Amino acid sequence: MYTGVEPVARLIEEFTKLPGIGPKTAQRLTFHLLRLPAEQARSLAEAIVQVKDRVFFCSTCHNITETDPCAICASQERDRSLICVVEEPLDVLALERTRGFKGLYHVLHGAISPVDGIGPEELRIDSLLSRLKGSPVKEVILATNPNLEGEATAMYLQRLISPLGIMVTRLARGLPVGSDLEYADEVTLTRALEGRREM
Amino acid sequence: MYTGVEPVARLIEEFTKLPGIGPKTAQRLTFHLLRLPAEQARSLAEAIVQVKDRVFFCSTCHNITETDPCAICASQERDRSLICVVEEPLDVLALERTRGFKGLYHVLHGAISPVDGIGPEELRIDSLLSRLKGSPVKEVILATNPNLEGEATAMYLQRLISPLGIMVTRLARGLPVGSDLEYADEVTLTRALEGRREM
């Protein structure tokens, strides 16, 4: 974009490259930074550099970490017979917030999606299989997203892992807590019926 | 936000401080940057630092600039008898894109808004008045936004500038080009009627 001021044009362009940020938002962010005290803007720039310098992916579970292996993989308090497979590092955060899971994780970094050209070889599936072979793992929980890609990935993994003699489970599908039955979609309601449990 | 990885938590927090970016978007941006090649992330960080290091506000018109006075204020090709008053540097860009204005600018950096605690003393109004006194300016175009705050600011400025013997004009209000009369709001349509011109 022409602004007459090169660094402003460049920052707008850099912001536009980020996902979900269009030219208007990029302009707004740039002019916001222009008005901020220099140290606040610098603090954002430093945070970006530090995230690239200090954070990488764990060689075992592929979650984000500052140490290798990561804190979860290295912990002696986690249940090593249980691995929860998720699509993204953010999913690990969501599960950790529940404080209900004490096993290990494996981050695939995506889901199988032929439409987007993402096949099994783009994901950390090989590494999952070599991790499972000869390990004390008794159960693999497939916690990929409950959508088309996530389900396809779960099916694919189940077919690879079951022959290893490891139990494969999937997170329950049903009505979200606090939701309204009247607004539930048909598929969710069907799953909730199928998965009904005795009280 | 807890992420277990301090630089990630810090970057999410820094992004959340930006306008229009909530915790979810901040997470998404952070994980996007984590996946980018290091030089692309560094390029964004550098653009932020450069914008703060190299860009400041022109001491005459308060528009963004890398030199003082700015390119427009310093240009011998601009009409020095005409000053267009706008709220933000982005408004200068919008007017420059028309290529129809050859005068100078004055950026107020806001509009009078008692609700937000912004009075005339928060804006670059004193500097505008001292600029006008003893200058060759014949006309001041008030190009503040056509909303409540912009109109209030224009009224306030008109009362200050008219006594100096300088013509004060306001941008025309009417139907936007390419719009549909049927969908125009009443106020705009009233203004369009009032401002009708002989063909």
C-alpha cells in the first residue's frame, strides 16, 4: 500500500501476511503501534523474536517446548501407558486446562485433508508409530477434532494402531455442557443418543 | 494465559494488547508465527521496530513522516493557501489517493468526544491556529468524519477559524457514488437533497 512513508507501508504489508488480518486491520494495527510508547512496541517485537529463538517442538511429542524433551514428556508423574493424540499444540493446552488427563501427548500438527493437499505423510504419524512400538503404552486416545478431517484422521490412525495390540479410544461426542437441546444439530443429537449412559 | 512455555504466553499477551485482537486471535497469530520460517517472523519484528525508530509526526501538520517537515509540507508544488483538516493520518492517505487535492494537511489526531474524555486540548488545534495566524492560507477545508464527533469538531473549529478572516468549508455530504438510493439512510438523503446542484 502507498503511504508515502516506507516503514509504515512495510509494517502494514507484514501484518497483512498474518492469518485473518486484512489490509484495513493491518492499517489499524500499524497506526496503533505508531501511537504507542516505543518500549511497548519494542516489547511486542522482542516477544516475536523470543518465540522464534527459544521455542521449538519436542522431538518426542512435537508439542511446543523450551527444552527437549518437553516438561510433559520428561515428567515422572505422567502416566506413560496412555497417549492422547491431538491435532495442534493448542489442543494440548485445552486438555491440560481440564487437569483431568495425566498421560502423555502426541501432536500431529494437522489432520488428513485431501482437499488441502494434506496426506498422512505431512503429519507426525510415523513418529507416533515408532513411539508406540515396543513401548509400555496400553491406550491411545484419539482426540482429533470432531469434524470431517479429524474423523478421517482418527479412522486412519485406528487402523494403524489397533494391530499393535493397543487399545484405541475416541473422545465422547454428545451435547456440550451448558448447551440447549433445542439448538443441538441433528448429528450431535444422534451421537448423544447413541452414546447415552445409564444414570 | 498458561501455556507452560513462557515466550509463547508472553507473545499471546502482547498480541492481546492490540486493538481488536482477543485471546483466541492472539493464540492463532502466535501459533502461526511459531510455524513460520524464522526470517519471516524476524521480518515482522524488524518492521515493528523500524516503524518506531524511523517514523514520527511532522512538527507542522502532525502527519506521519520520516523527515521533518514532511514531504507534503516541504513540497513547493502544493498550494499553500489551502489546508485540509483531518482526524487521522489514514485520512490523509485516503485524500491523497484521490489525487484531487493539492493543498496542505493538518492532522488533529482525533475528534472532540466528551464521552471518551477527549476535549479540544487533546487535539492538535492550538498548533493549527498558530499555523493559520499570519499565514497565506485562504481556505480551511474541514474534512473530519461525517459523524457526531467529527461534526462537533468541525463546528468548534469553524467558530475559531472564521474570525481570522479565512474561508472555512466542509466536505459535501450526500449519496456515496455507486450506492443505491433505496438503501440510503434518511439523514444522508436529507443532506443530499439540501446539497443538490444544477446539472
